Amino acid sequence: MSAMWEILISASFWAAAIRIASPLIFATMGELICERAGVLNLGIEGIMVAGAFTGWIAVYGGAPLWWGVGAAFAAGALFGLVHAALTVPFGLSQHVVGLGVTMLATSTSYFAYRLLLPEVTSPPKIEPFAPMDIPVLSDLPFLGPVLFSQTALTWAAFAVAGVVALVLYRTPLGLAVRAAGENPAAVAAQGLSVTGIRVGAVVVGSGLMAVGGAFLTLSAFSSFFFEMVNGRGWICIALVVFGAWAPGKAVLGAVLFAAFDALQVRLQQTPLGAALPYQLFLATPYVLSILALIVMSRRAEVPAALMVPFNKGER
């Protein structure tokens, strides 16, 4: 217990938790926007892979880092448009289309990697975003390394969460998006296009998912390799439910999962890690997240029109 306590009060642990949470926050905000508008986007896993690859290959080809982020967003938006075009106006199964988009985005990224780098045996590295050194603030005890020595993309992740919350709850656009997921007939009665709102939400949301993937290659690992997303997309879908479709709670859920993940890595380096199989530690954050999800989801209010196709004039 003393070893765990030392881990929990260390600045390096919480700095790692914030860093691990950053790509989850981007992707969770993207999924939350989609679902708030009434569309379940199961293409998130593949879209994150596409974002990771596109951002990395753009920077590897000579583009600045922020251009790589923009390229990732554009790639995600494109796959989001495919998803929205099939599910919103045509009302096709969101489950089937989402899984199809995941397979399409993943396989396209892997094919492009082999096509562009046929002779490469190990993933080439790029110069990623460097941790920001903020004068005075970075030198603060505990808070300095935890909050003020992160990369610009980590700050961007929390900024995006704030913007999403502001737009959803403080603007007419956010009201329209939420209404499209709750009562689309009322939106149509106001002369607004439910189809346009839902398509726009899926496109923007998918772009944010891809930026979450790009975080892995542009800020965390500095290279692209297969299976690097490793189920993070599915975790983000659970985080939306955990957060009861509210941005603030979803961010807290992302940090909580990231803390579990950072904790299991450090526990493996303790005497407890030597006594137990490492697979047990790898499973710990997912088991704890499932338990937390069960507790929180019982009180969550699902958007009433989530996964319900809308055709104007029909009841």
C-alpha cells in the first residue's frame, strides 16, 4: 500500500495521466458531438487510426506539425462524411456502417503505409510536439510538471472540451445539435434541416476523433505503427456514456481511465508486479472502467433520438 500511495502522490504519475487522457479527450468530444445529434459513430476506432497515419505521414513528408493536425482532421472529416452520407439521409444501420467505416479507415491507412513506404522495416520517426516550458509556471512544485510541462496538443485537448461545452450549452447551434438528438421533429418544425445538422455534427466529430489519433503519432510516440490505437476508440464510446453525454463529466472519465492506465504501468515495477502476471495489470484499467461505467450509466439519460433515423413528414 505504501508503494501505491507513493505513486499516487507523485507529480510524474499525474503528468502521465494527463498525457494519456489527451487523445481520449479529443476522440470522446468527437463521439459526444455525434451522439448529441442522434448518430452513434462506431467508426471511431478506424478514424483514429486514419488520423494517426495521416498526421504522421504529412509531417514525415515535410509539413509543419500543426499542418499535420489539420491533415488528420480533414481525413477524419472525410470518413465522417462517408458515415453520415449513409446513415443520416438513407437511414442505414449506424452499427453496420460504423463498423464498416472502422474497417475501411484502418485498412486504407495500412495499405497507404505499405504503398508509400514499401521498403521500410521499422517505422520512421518524426520530430514531435515538445513539452512546453512556461516560465515560472513550469517551475511550480507538483503543478509545474503535471500541468505546465505538457505539449501544446494536450492544452488543445482541454481547450476543445471547453469549446464543445460552451457551444453545446450556450449557443443556438448547440441547442439545435442537442435538439436533433432529442426531438428532431421539433427542429424540422423550426425550419432547420435535421439532416444538415446531423451530417455536420458527424463530420466535425469525426475530425476531432482523427486528431485524437494524430496525438499518438505527433505528440506521444513520434512514429506510426500498426495497432497503435489499441482499442482507445471503443473506450471513448464508453466514456461518453460514463459522462452522461456531458463534456465535463466525459473529460473527468478520460482522466480517470488514464490514471488507471498510468497506475498499472507503475505497479508492474513494484514487488507486487513481480508476484502477479503482468496481464492482470494490463486488464485493470478496463475492469475498473467497466465497473465505473455500470455505476454511472444507471443514472445517465440517453438522447431520446439516438440511432433513430429521421425523415421529414414521418412520425
